[in-house]
Amino acid sequence: MAKPIKYHSRRQFLWRNLLRGLGFLIVLIAIFIFFKKEVDVEYFAWLKPVYSRPALMFLIFTASEVFFGIIPPEIFMMWALNQGEIFAYASIVTLLMFISYGAGWLAFFVGRWGRNTTWYRFLKRKYFSKYEIYFQEFGSFLIIVASVTPLPFAGVCMLVGAANYKASRFLVYSMFRLARFIIYAAIIWEANTL
């Protein structure tokens, strides 16, 4: 288990994780632009059976979000660029946004109802111990940071639910997840025009 980094302030915790997320987004956009300009589209024809089926893409995204964000949402936003103009893109990103938000709520309630199970204790010991320390240190602020950065949103939601966190407060703080999708989607849309 990796030892959590000691932060001196909430601001430092937020900025460090935001910069990690923005750095990842910049790398992802650079790769996207490179492939768009330099690589023949036919090279990726083998992916067409997957990305040409929106229902399958939404199913993959949902599974990823429920299982702690295995695939970054930005990849699905880039997929959405090929589904039509701005209205189609905005519609797809909106659906992705609500799927992600809903997965966070599902994880919250799974944590609340499953906190005394062997399965949850295993997850907590194996994956959540670092985030539990952050939750003890930063409280509600961890929900905001997980909503807008690459921290595992569903994992933090499960941990918070298991701590019997008040659902009404969780509702407010987890809304930052929607802001992340809106801002990242706008950045990706603009990068597509380069």
C-alpha cells in the first residue's frame, strides 16, 4: 500500500490533484491531435465495431464509472466528437455526465449499505486506506477534489457512504462532478478544432 502524501493545506491538496488532472488532459489532447493529423483513420478500423455502437460505448462507460473510473471519461468525450455536431456532442457528454454522477451515488449507497461486509473491508484495506486518511484530514473537501480531479470518484463516494456521511451534504459537494464534465468537454471540443 502506498503511503499517502502529507499535505499542508486543502489548497495544496486541491492544486496538486488538479494539476495532475490537467497534465493528463493535456497529454491526452496532444495524443488525440497527433493521431487526428498524422495517422490514417483506416489504421483504427478494427475499433469500429465498438465505437460505432453508442449503446455499447455507454455500457462500457457505465461499467468503468461504477468500477472506480477504470477508463478516463475524457476518452469517451473524445469518442463523442465523432457522433455529430455540437448538439450531438453536448447531448452525449450530458448523458455521460449524469451516468458518472449516478455511479457516484450508487457507490455512495453501496458504501452505506455494505460497510459491515467482508467485501467492503477488503476494498477499504486494499484500495481505500489512503483515501480514508484524506477523508479524516479534509472531510467534505475530499468529495469536491475527487469530483474534479483524477482521484477515483466512485471509490471516494463509497468511502464517504460507508462513513455514514449525510446524503444531503453529499448531494451538494458531489455536484462539482458536473462542473468537471462541462469544463473538460468544452476544452476537448475546442481542441478538436485545432
